[in-house]
Amino acid sequence: MPLTQNALKWGVIGCGLISHDFVKSLNSCEHAHKVVAVAEDNVTGAENFKKKLDLTDEVKAYGSFQELFEDPNVEVVYVGIVNFLHFKMTMEALEHGKHVLCEKPLGMNTKQVKEMIEKAKEKKVFLMEACFSRFFPVWRALKEQLNNKTLGETTSIHANMANHSYTDMPNRFRLRPGVTLLDTGAIPLMDFGLYTIMFALFVFNDEKPKKVSVAGEKNEEGVDVWGNITLEFSNNKKAALFYSRADIFPNNAYIGCTKGHVIVPEFRSPDHMEIIRGRSCASAVEEELIEVVQLPYEDDQTYNFLGSSGLRYEADHVYESIRNGKLESDNVTHKFSLTIAEILEEIRRQLGVVLPQDKE
């Protein structure tokens, strides 16, 4: 980590797996970051988090979130807590005049997202949804490739996302008896299915789809199991997206163009993409692999989740944004967060998945 007097001072809300990975990734950042406080709902959890990450004694370990919000040394808050608490923690941080990087999904529904954005504007502080995939080198290279139109116009997207670990949901989320994923907000759509939507919006320049259609399945608790999503955009552009907690398959994405296509293996956190010119049909194959663009990003640290070393890219983006006086990211804009919230809400409506926050 670079040493500078202008390090961005972070306070971390939630001492779980993703917060662990985020803090660890800061060691590989280009800019200077400094964790000055961590908070959990008990001081033992915060102290254990510090110890596991070898954070220095000067880092404050708080047993309440309020203490962190009131710490004058904290510039920006990373909200890495369970989904249903994103709104509450972010609103409190904003109210205390802190900049905020909140894990996705930003809110449980459109209403919450609107309120968070309005509060950030009122307090004149930076707010960004942590969509870390959008900062990966492969995603940036893909956008450049599509903008250059070497493969013609972009016409379609197909993306798959599976997370079979959800078959062991109670243990994975340490759910108490009587508590379901609906209560936590960590349903498959909101936890990993949204990556397919994020990718589609990224490729189509964050255009809001004209139509959202979905077929899927719920379990007996009303939690989604899988979803087959179709997004229709202007000029006949479309995205076919599939997510599932019950299946095992590669999490790959395909971008169709008028003169070829691009394959992005493990698109959520990719280290390469394949650019192919030409087309194939039932009677002939006229394709040529132009290039395999290799953009490795892994560092030498151990993380909980695949691709977590790439969290450093969004951290550096937050640094640059705040140090340049911006109150909104030019990559993950407030408009984008509203658009994806609206799409998620419409998908849940069609599937009949109702969250407690929808009743408020």
C-alpha cells in the first residue's frame, strides 16, 4: 500500500467475510488507504476481526455501529453487512456526514435507494453502490472493444450465474430458527443474480430496458430458486440472463455483435476475454479467434471469495472520486443504482417474491 499523508480513512461496518476481503484488498491498492475503525454489534467480533487481519492497535474496534459513525477520524464508511441492513447503516452514516461505499444491493427496493440518494445529496457527501465488477480491467477493455465497433454493433447478451452454495442456506447465512432469506434480504436474485443484470446494463451503456420479463421458481418460503430473465432494449437489443442456486454451470457471458462475438469467462471477476470475428450457423462455421485478452489481477493474498483481490479497483475509484471532490461515481452512477433497483423490483414482482421492506 502506498505511503502518503493523504490516505483515505475508512471505517468498516460489519466484520463478516466480504468486509474481511475488502480490507485485505486495500493492501494492493495504487492509492493510499487506511482503516481507522471497524464495528460489529459486539466488541468481541470487532476485536477478532482486527486480530484476523493484523490491524494495528491504533485501529478502533467498536461494539456498536453508532460509535463508528461518531468517530471524527472516519472519512468514508464501507457497509459490508447483511443486505437488509444496508439502508439503515448507510442512512446513519450519511446523516453523520460520512462518505459511503455500500455493498450491493444498495437498497432492498427502489424506495430505499431513492431515499439514500436524496440523503447523500442533502448532506453533500459521496455515495456509491459497491458494484466491484465494473472496475475490473477486463470489463474496461470490453467496453473499449465494443465502443471501437471492430465487431460491428452490439446486439445481444447472454449471461449465466450459478451459486450452488445456496443449497446449504441455513448454514451459509447462519440463520436463526424462524428467520428466512427473505428477512435478511440475501435472496439469490439480490445476492448474485443481479450480476447478470449489472453486466447487461454495463454493455448497453446503462440504458434502461423497455421491457423486463422473467420466468422462475420459488421455494415453500417464497424465496427465489432460479430466474430466466429477458431484458429488451432500444433498437432490438436484448439480454438473456439466467441465475440459479440449484444448478452448477460456468458463470460465463457472451456478447453478440453484427460481425462477431466476445466470450467473457467467469464474467463477475474475469481475468481474460476471447474476441471472435465471423459467425456460425447450422450449415457453416466462419469464425476466427482474433485475440485472447489476458488481464490477470490476482495478488498473493488469500480471500474468502473468488475475485476479491479485485475489490481494490473500486476502492481506488472511491479514493479518486472523493479526493477530486465528486459526490457521485462516474462509473456506478446514482442513475444506474436506481435503474438496477427498478429492474430487481420488477423481477421480484413477476416472480411473486415479497420482502418485508415492500410492506413498509
